Amino acid sequence: MITTPLYRDTENGKLGGVCAGIAATLGAEVWLVRVVFVALFFFTGFFLAILLYIIACLLLDKMPIKQQKQQSIYANHSMKTKPWQQGHTAEKLLENIATELDSIDKDLQDMESYVTSFSFKMDREFKQP
């Protein structure tokens, strides 16, 4: 059962973000939802598919910024186990994590060099009441 609300994902969408929003809610790849929509477009008549898309575009709210950020963070750290699921291969996931750890390591080195510097000691002395 789907517990997350359905939104339009305009950040990852091509036209109105309806297919991307459905894919985000179902946890499927966006391309798969788009293929299903194109099949609906050809097999049920052009008018019905376009009408459904326009109605969904008008009725669905845009995905909130907070949820978009959370979704992008989750997308960087999710592993694909089946071809239709969202996520990365194990190699890409390890590469993403290694990049983030390198960035954290650089930030820690910068912080350590500042804390052990003379300017930090002077700043601390002058800021004392």
C-alpha cells in the first residue's frame, strides 16, 4: 500500500512532472512510468491519455522543496536491486559514498588546520569577555 502522497515532481519531470511524481511515489524508474504512459497514449486513443495527463497536472500539487531534497539525498544512497527500481548499481553507490567521504575528509582537514593555527588562538583570545 502506498503511504506517501502523490505529487508532481517538476525537478525530474519533462513536461509537467506527472510521470516523475508517480515514479517517485511507486519507487519505480521514471523511464518505466513514461513507457507505460506512452503505451496508454497509443492503445487507448490520444485524447484519453492527454486528458488524463492534463487532469493530473492540474490536480496534483508540486512536490515540496523539503521532500525534493530528501528524495535527492535518498536517490544518491539507494541501491538498485531490480531493473525497474530507482537507485544505483553497487559500483556507482560506492563511488558516491567515496566522493562524499572525501569531501568530509577535506572539510575536517580544513577545520583541523584552522583550530591548530595561530589565528584561531588570537580570535579566541579577542572574543573572550
